[in-house]
Amino acid sequence: DAKTTQPPSMDCAEGRAANLPCNHSTISGNEYVYWYRQIHSQGPQYIIHGLKNNETNEMASLIITEDRKSSTLILPHATLRDTAVYYCIVRVLNKAAVNKLTFGGGTRVLVKP
Amino acid sequence: EAGVTQFPSHSVIEKGQTVTLRCDPISGHDNLYWYRRVMGKEIKFLLHFVKESKQDESGMPNNRFLAERTGGTYSTLKVQPAELEDSGVYFCASSQDGGIYGYTFGSGTRLTVV
């Protein structure tokens, strides 16, 4: 799986959008971009994933650049409960592939009142 | 739908003792995974079951760790004998397919070896 680079930490204001960048310049054509987060004392939580189109669900939006070398996770209206470590992971997605997730250091997001 | 359940939530044992962690995946999920985070390190994959079969155990650190999933339902991870460096949080996750729409993780077992 391709390696990813994320800023180690960032702050954002409650109620504002949080934009979390991720670089994955060595991503292959068959690798998806996944985002997970880990809130303190809980297990990692799946947020969203995408291949090349932008994606949106009830939690967040995922914007992937046209060359797929980077992406941005957007939390549209950050709340204090969104304080967590956010992980950007790229992985191949097929039944024959190894299914393990490779976590990096992630971005520690602190939402402030 | 019940989530992934792990037991115990915390365990403190002495070096050299044995500890068994248990994971109950979401009912019907054939895929079950173990991960761990040791102090100051990143979350690392340990192994992956498909039903009762070990699909990938490349992340198991050494032969002191034994994972089982008899009957393809719950799984146990035994550490025998435990060492100080085994301290950390052990996570279990399950998925219905290959995790296409993400894995569901449990809250983890915090293991402290003293």
C-alpha cells in the first residue's frame, strides 16, 4: 500500500469547516483513499473512502485531486466531538488483496470552542 | 446491531503471566482482524481471519502470541508469557466483506504488563 503524509496536528474552531490534507503521491491506479479517525479511548472509526471522484456522506466529504496524488477530508461543521486523530490510508480493494490497513501517524485535530 | 465487543477492557498482569483477550465480532461478519498500538507507536496490523481460517498473520510479533477463532465466531488472542513490551491497546475489527465500506472496530483492550 502507498504511503501517506499528513500534518501531525491542526486546530479548528467549533462550527467551522475542518479541512484535513493528505499527500499520497505514489498512489497506484487501483488504490483507494480511506479515512478513519480515532477518538480518545475508542477504536478507529471508518469515515469515508473514494477512488477518484469526490465523495460525501453524513460524516464528511472527500475531495481527491485529478492526479490523485493528494486528497482533503472536509468536516463541514466541526464539533467538539470531532476532536480525534484522523488517519488517511490508501489501499488496494479487491478480494484477492491483503486486507490489512496500514496506519501512519495521522493528524491530531483539536476542535476549540 | 451490536458492535464489535472486546473483553476485558483493561488488564494488568505481571511479566511472565498469561493473558487471553476476547473479541466478539458483529454477527455475520466473516472477516475478523486484530491490531494493536504499543506505547508511542502507530496502530499495527496483527492478523486477519476469514471465518475460522487465518488469512494473514504476517503482523504477529512472535510465537508468544496465539490467535484462534474456533467455529468462525468469536476470537481469542493469547499472550504467553507476557513481556513488558506487550503493553498497549489491542483492537479487534470485523467486516462483512473485505472492508470495502470500512471495518468496525471495538473499543480495544488496554493491556499493561508490569
